[in-house]
Amino acid sequence: MDARFGRVRGLRPVVEDDWQAIIALAGQENPWRWGCGRMAARDLREACSVAPARVLEDGAAVAGLACLAPVADNVVRAQGVARDSAAARELVAWTLECAESAATHTAAAARGPMLALLKRARFEPHSSQRTMLWRGERCAAPSLPWPYRFAALRADRLAALRATYAMAWPDDEEAAPDHFESADHVVLVEDAADVAGYAMWEVLGDGTGVIHEVAVHPRHRRRGIGIALTAFALRHLQDRARGIELLVMDENPARHLYERLGFEVVEHVVNLVRRT
């Protein structure tokens, strides 16, 4: 561990009375956040309900919070928010001590001091992504070229759907046996032989609509299927959610498709990993 990130003292477990101060620290303009985005307060509260967490105090004031959630065998995700750089350094140091030999994943704003702090702690960037928020008023009804059609998820289509998933996300090693069965909403685009693509979305407890995935099998791309799937999800969410967002990786050309539908970039983050 970098000598500048030494042993931490003065941390304690988070209690319910801390959350008012934590929510204030997690405001959208705070540059000292890591592992959580513009919905930081929501993300942190969810993570702290299942993961080890610590509050840093300065006198009677809450100076920051960090938590460390297991993701897979020997992989953890670090999240936190701090009042300033000194608090962020102490909380990151606690994270590194708790992570021990695990690979530690996190994220930070692409332009901001937190990214520089994490790099000094030997986190390395591996990808970047943008959060996009829908600014449209109404979405037109989606249409598909013949012979494609929208279809609900059925048991006899699960194998074909998983095959499309594997082809659409070839770098994803997740087997995800329950990836689709446990989803709140899934719609397929199919023809007589194939599942050409699919979209997944949900409405979170705070009313935010999130489009989690839009994917098209490589064999069926450039036929308007991706934009039709996104429009289908928008039509479902526009009267049920108080804001609709999605994440798109920087290397994904679908970002321009989403812009055509009325999405705007509201946050740009870098994903990082620290390996021992």
C-alpha cells in the first residue's frame, strides 16, 4: 500500500442518525465521491445495507462515509463520499486495509480531484461510461422492419435469448443463469428463427426509471432494432417514472442513438481497479 495511505483511526460504524449528513455530503456537486454517481445517496444507502461501512467523524460532524461490498470471489467494490480531500484519503485508506488481497473496483468523475487521489492510491483506469438522462417529452411509438416483431419473454426463448446476450456482450464473463428471469421488465425482438435483440428496464423505489440493457445480436444490427427497443422501453416508462436514465460505455456507438431519442449526458465517470 502507498505510504501516503497509512493506517486509519477514528472511524465508526454508520447509524441511522448519520444519514441526513451523509445525504448532504452526497450532493451532486460534491467532487469527493467514489464508486457512486449522481444518485450517490441512494447508492450508498443500498450498499451500506449489505456491506461493511464506516463513518469518519470530525468532532461531532460527519466528514465522510465509505463502504466495501463483495462482488465475487476475491473482488470487492469500494464506494464513499467525503467532505474534503483529507477525509477522502482516510476513508480510501480504510478501504484498502479492509480489501486486503482482493481486487478492488471503484469509479470517479472523469474530471475531478477524486480520480487523481485514487490513482495515487494505485487504482488504474480500465473503462469509462456516461450517465444519460432523457429530456424528451413524449416518445413516438416504436416500429420494426418486417419480419421482426416485439415479444414477451417466454421459457422456450430463454436459450436463444442467452445466446444473443453472449454475442452482444462477448467480453462479459457472467453466466447469469437468473439474469433474465429475475428482471422486472424484458421485451424481445424476434423473427421466426432468432431472438434478434432485447431490452431490460425497471422503476426504482425512488421513482427513477432505469433502462439497464439494450442489446442486438451482431447478425441483426443496422436495421433499426436498437432504437426501436429503446423507444419501447421509453414508452413503457414515460408515464410511470419521474426521470429516465441509462448508462453507456464510451466505446459504445449506441450513445448517438440515445441522443437521437432525446437523452443527454449528465455524468462522465472512469471505472478503476486496484489489484494486489
